[in-house]
Amino acid sequence: MKDDRPLYTVQFARPPEKLLRRIPKDMLRRLQKAIDGLAVDPRPPGSVKLAGYDDLYRVRVGDWRIVYAIRDEVLIVVVIEVTPRGGAYRNL
């Protein structure tokens, strides 16, 4: 069965090198897989809409969080932050 949903374009709010440079390599692979998956389904199981924001969501990958915005009208997901759980919401 073919899925006819359109793919979203994934963009980064900051250069990915800066966003992802401090992440251990094994975790980086898991995070990259989750980020790539947002192009297919920007609201995967386990994603949570952040209270107090119109379009911000987060998805957990182990002890890390991916915070992102969804722009449905233009099919874009903007990754805002990739950070350990403790600091995930500090800079929003």
C-alpha cells in the first residue's frame, strides 16, 4: 500500500554543525534517524505539542529532545533545538 502523504522539508534554525556537534556519535545516529522521520510524519507517535506555543513540538530520543516547529501550510519542519533533557526548554 502506497502512502500518498506529501513529504515535509526539514530545515534547521541554526547550522546543523553547531546544533549537533556536541552529541556522541551513537546518539547522533539515533537523532538523525528521528529527524529524517519528521519529513515523513512530523507528528510521530510520542511527539508532544509544547504548552504555550502554537506550533512547537518535541520528540524524545533516549535522554535527548528534538524541539521543532511545523509549518503545515508550506510543508516545512524547522528543528530548533537538539539537547539533553535537562536543557531542552531553556532557550525557547
